[in-house]
Amino acid sequence: MNNFNYLLLINPKVRHRRIIAAIERRVAELGGEIVRCTMSPDVSQTCADVKRILKSQPNIYNALVVGGDGSLHQAANCFAHTEINLGMIPSGTGNDFARHWYDKSAGFEQMLEGALRGSPIVIDLGKINDRWFINVAGVGFDGDLIQRIASRKSLLPKLRYMIAALRQLFRYQGRKLQLTLDTGAQTYERSLLFVIANSPFYGAGMRIAPQASPTSGGLSWVQIDDSRLLTKLKAFTSIYNGSHLAHPSVTSGHLKHLSIETPNLAIQLDGEPFGTTPLHCSVDVKALKLRKPLN
């Protein structure tokens, strides 16, 4: 058995030539081989392609994904509850899960070695209806925002997200939100957004859920009330350093199960649009084998 054979998932919308060339050189040095798989815009199609390749290539026990949070989202859905060890090379616009997973000082070579040879850690995933998410899911404000900007890529994702979110603050009206948490039923009369987090960051660097961890056995949630524009602006700008949790318009906690009964609220999963509510969410403990960075 060759432990250095890899299935490489590639996002065709992003240019990866140099990264892929570096991966192929390093895998060749390790005595392994790479089988490429180009991701489809449709998650279920990508997973079907992956399943077909793995069936025809039974000597592959590892996978790599090159891209951002959307690409990692697809990989998580393809490899959840399999024996595949997944490594990731962040190369997208936001890379929010990678902000938590990799050290800030990690360079490309360190991330590559971690993705190829790091020890796998079995992490948790969130699941909404029939779809897993690895980083953050959002309902309301950011679900609507993602649906508006999903097709617009930028070389300055943080700036793009900030500008789009500021515009959204002027137009988006809070909705009554009825939900059921592990602790019981809860109603928010004018909810701006509700976020479910498996990891701390989203929105190209916003520390929305500082307490979240993909190895905690649960998910974190954050709810922000709609309010006057100035109050919303203060809460919004404080998200980048995580201090928003102390704001009076913000409530937060932990969950294992959640149902949102309010209909027609936009949903985003890992920065990708995912229809509308109602929804059921749960934590799927120890669902994915993800290689950790080398020390």
C-alpha cells in the first residue's frame, strides 16, 4: 500500500497552476501519485465523481483540496465518514477555516507538508438538513448577503465583504425568528442574523464565534438583533476582534441540535448559498479526518 497517493480536488474557477505544480513535485519526491478531480458547481456531482474515482482507484487513501471555504465545503461533503485523510491548501478568497486551522505565520511549504504528511485529526462537522458544513452557517442577513455576492469574486475579499455588508445594513430588515435549541423554544422579534459556527471565522476574517472549535463536540451560535443603524454599525465593526459578544444586541451559546421554524430566510453554508428555512441543524461528532499542520 502506497500512503502517498492522493486524490486532488481542484476548483476550476481559481488559478492554481503553481500550487498544483508544487504539489505534484512534492508527491513525486515522496514516491506517490496524484489523480485529479475537477470540482463541479454542484456538490452532489462532485461527490459522485469522487466516489467513482475512488472505486476505480482503491489504492488512494488520501485527498487534497486546493481552494477556499467553498472548495473545503465540497470536500467535507465528499469525505465525511470515510477513511480518507483530507489535507487542504488554502487558495480561495476568504480561507476562513484555514485562519483557525493554520498558524498565522505558516507559509506555503509548511501548509503543503501539513496537508500531505500531517497527522489526521477527526473533527466535527455541522449538518443542516442533508448537507454538511465545516466552518460556518448563517441565516438571515448573511444568508441573503451571500446569495447576492456569491458570483462576485475579488482580489480583496475582506474589503468586498465589508462594503457589501455595509450596504446590506441599510436595506435588510430584521425578521421574527422562531427556533428550538437544546434548551427549548426561543423567539427573537427582530433578528438581524443567526450564525451557527464550527470554527471562529467567517466573512474573510470576521471573528464571529471566538468560542467555536471543530473538536469541541458541539456547535456555537450567535444571534444579533436588528436595531438602529448606528447600533448595528458598532456591533458589526466589533465582530473583527470578537468583542461583539459583549454587545447588548448580541446573544450566543452552544448547541447540539437546532430547528428554525420561520420560513423563507436565506441560508448560507461555508459562504455558499443553500436555499431557505425552515431547517434542522445538528453537530456530527468526529465526522471528518483532516490533517493537522506539522509543528
